[in-house]
Amino acid sequence: MFVLGTAGHVDHGKSVLIHALTGIDPDRLREEKQRGMTIDLGFAWLKLPSGREVGIIDVPGHEHFIKNMLAGVGGVDLALFVIAANEGVMPQTKEHLAIIDLLGIKNGIIVVTKKDLVDEELLSLVAMEIEEIIALTTLSQAPIVPVSALTGEGMPELIATIERLLDSAQPREDKGKPRHFIDRVFTIVGSGTVVTGTLIDGSLKTGQEVEILPSGLKSRVRGLQTHKEKKDTVSPGSRVAVNLTGLAVSQLKRGDILTIPGWLTPTRLFTGRLVLLSSVKRPLRYHTMVGLHTGSSEVTARVRLLESDELKPGDTAWAQFVLSDPIAVVKGDRFIIRSPDDTLGGGEIIEPHTKRYRRNRPSTIESLSVKEKGSPADILLSILDSNQPQKKSGLIDSTGLTAKEATATIETLVQEEKIIALGQGEHSLLLTNQGWQKETQKISEVLESYHRKYTTREGIPRGELNNKLGFDAASFAAIIKKASEEGITIDEGATIRLASHQINLNREQQAKIDAFLHSLSQNPFAPPSDAIPESELLNLLIKQGQVVKLSDTVVFSTSAYNEMVSRITEHVKAHGKITLGETRDLFKTSRKYAQVLLEYLDQQKITRRVGDERVLGPGAD
């Protein structure tokens, strides 16, 4: 599927031309019909002799409605650039041409309308004027086709030219990530809310869950239409009407993007390559506020020039755009900037999600240039180097490459050991070698600080370490696994420590432990509670397997505990049961210790209480 779009000065015959091509009047508004001029976007479709169907967007030519023009022209595959033979090049002719050039639209036809109103000599002069103004633009190779929509002269040639150019045009790629640029929102009685727009980068199907950005609202596709024909599935490059469930017209607006959930995040700051038109009367200064247009959206933005304090007419520079409202864009999207009355320039988005760069830094400019024009490998490494680690899926989205090309490049870089991949699939974590070194250094610093603060603990709790590192659970597990494989850390399940970490007790701490262990050996079955050390030292002894804590006041040496468990088990096997009194007598201890011991064994399922007696539990040997 392809979409054609008109462009050109007001009253040069764009709508009449479309009506002659399609039989459809694109001027849908009452005011448009009364005034005889297009105010907002109009839509039609054309079935070519080959059977190919194409959508058509008719944009307004009047200077007061340039914003509406910008909402429709961005997604076209072929521009029909209209110039009236009896008037020639006019102010909005040049502005529309500049916009087409800034948007990078290379496929086009210069349609000279109202041929019936001039003679051949004037028609020839108009053609020469046209060739001069398009010479340095993306439409420099566009054929010039004179027509009369009223008499039909030249119309067969125009249709044949459209057919020929579309034969050589590349169909829109299906990247599996549809973006539907909403340009109209309305209600149909009995159906509900409908949005129309141009679909790129992926397909849509009925029943599919969708997300509206930047609001984040969720909905489901109730129905799809292309050229008023119901469809179960629509392909990229189509003009599509989408019937949505659960959303009111008031919740949607022109400029929103309909897509599938979970992959596209709105931004308030992006970096791009900015071209200032040579026709602009004065330089663009740092921090100038402009109107910014991309897709069908319009926001205000403040321009942060990265290389100088001002950009002169005709020059190009790197700039960041601080947006008044969030927009959802991807690398490679085109944008236009305007003052209230004039188009100033535009360019290409290179970093949709970017950090705020310090100005006048050659290293920053070099990095951005690589991201703009480098090889796929250069682009991936540059993006990863400036923001890592990254999920594989997120990195692919930020490159502007096709998913196939980006995936193949990542696999090659991993094989060449230029990128480290942690985990599997699209959620795997990617880092450069330098990035991995920084990550392990950060882990080591966190652990070293923890070991210094808590000298008697063997390691930091797993969750506490990840809170300091800030990863999701899967990424954290992959990072710690690799760090342990490389001998940097020891993963003990609940805790993690540096492989080099050793517990070093001071003289006072060691004396407390020695005294406690001695007291346990002197009274193995009735250990004194007043000798129990503070929790840090006690937990260390528990971790080392030297003691078993039954309660806050009862701690046995491990050897004593194991002996008691063995003797109780043997007694129950011999007699079928054991009582509290028998336990007390067995170890010549007090009722207090016997009761705590039996309750603990119940918890461990070594014994099981039946009335006032204990029998063996499922945890007994």
C-alpha cells in the first residue's frame, strides 16, 4: 500500500485535481465548500489501471493552515506537488517545497495544473521556473506533468507517471511495531470512537490490544477500514480508520500515536540534526522557542544548540529539543520547526531518548555523527557506549535499523567479543567490555563499602545489593552470575560477597566469641543466656555452623544440638514417644531448656506433638 500527498500554494487546484483523479471531493468541511479552499486535511483514494489502490491526502495550501498541512504530509510515499500554470511559483509553493525537502520525501511529481488557462510559451516559462526552484531539493529529479483537471488533458499521462513511480518505490517495511499517526478523531453512531491516520512500521488486526501515546491509554481494535472497505488486517503504508473500544473522543486528539503496548516510550528531550532554511531572515539563537512538528503531532520546544550560540540561515548543526509535552518518536523520524508565521527548518531525530549534553564538546559531536552516518556496528556501539547496560529489545529500537539488521549486527559483535550479552532473548542485557568493567567496579565498590561497615557479616543481602545497583530481577541475576563466573563475587543465595572477602575480628570481638563457646562447652545442655553475644557475632557463628539458635535466650553448640537430636530420635524409635519430663531427665537439664528444644524440633518437623507427648515427624532421619 502507498499514500500520495498533495502540496502547493492555496487555490492552485489540489482538491480539484484529486476530484478529477478519484471522483471524490476531499473537502469534507462545510466551511471549506463555502470558501472554496481546503482548511484541514482531506482524504481520498485512487485505483490505478494496474489494480493497485493508493490513499491520497489533500493538504491545505493557505499560509494560515500550514500546521494542518504538516499533520498530513509526513507519512506520504509520493508527493503530488501542485503549481498552477497561470500563477507559477508562489510563497506557499516555496514553503511547501522546503517542508518536503526537510522531510526527505524523494518521490514526487510536479503537477502543473490549469494548463487550459495558458499558452505553450507561458507553460514553458513556468516549467523553467519550476526546474530552478527544485534543483537543490529532494524533488530535483521529479517529472513535470502539465494537466487540466477540467478538460482532462494530461490526466492519463499523470496516472501513468504515478503508476511508473510507484512501480519503483519500496513498499513500507513491516517491522512488527506499528505506528498509526492519528490525524482525525470522530464518532460513528453504533460503532463508537474512530481514529484515522497513516500506518507505518507494522500491521494492525481486529481484536488486537493497542496503546495510545503519549497518554498511555489502552484499547482494543473493534474494526478496521481502508478506503471504506472493512479489513481484518491492514499493512504498513495504508490510510486506515480504526474503530476503538473503551475510549471517548475527548480522550484522543490529532498527534496521538496508536501502537502496540510495551515498546515505545514518549520523550521530552531528543537530539537531532537541524537544518535552518536559507530563506530565514535571521539566525536561530540558542534557547529559541519554536513550534515543532513530527508525524501528525505539534508541540512547542526550546532549541539547545550544541555547537554555537546561533545557527545562521542555510547552516546545519546538532541540537537538542526540550519539549513542552511528551511525544513518541523513534530514530530516523523527521521534524519541522516553525515560528508563529514561518517555517524555519527541520531535520532528523538521531537520539529519541537522550541525556542533556554539555555544549561545545567535540567528543559529543563525534559520537552523534557516528550515530547518524556510521555503519550498523558503529551505530550500535556508539549508542551502547553512551547508555549501558541496555536490554537487547531497547537497543534495537533506538538504532533506527531494521530488527533483522540490528539483531545480526549484535550477534556479530558478541562473537567478536566487542559486546557482552547477559541472559537470553530480547530481554538479554548488553554491555561493551568497558561497560562491563564499570559495572563490576561499581559492584566491587558497593561490596567493599558493605564489608567495611559490617565486618562480621559474610555478605550483603541479595535484595539490598540490587537496590543499590537498580536492576530488574532478571538483569541482576544475569550480572551476578557473570561476576561470580569471573571470580569477582561469591553468590551464596541469600547473600553475596566479594570473592576476596574474609572476616577479620578485632581482639574484643574474638574474646567475646571465645568466652561464649567456652560457656557452651561447660554447660552443653543448659547454656547460660547471659553469655550470648550481640546479634552480629551470633549470626556469624550461626553462619559458620558453630551454634544453633533455638530462641532469643537459648543457643546450643552445634555438637550439643546434634547429640540431643540423635538421642531423642533413638528414644522415640525405642519407646514410640517421648515426653517433656523424659527429655529433661535424658539430658539432666531444666524444664525450660527441654521445652524450648522440643518446640524447636516440632518446628523443624523432627518431632510432632500428640497431646503431651512427641512422636517422630517427617523431618526425622
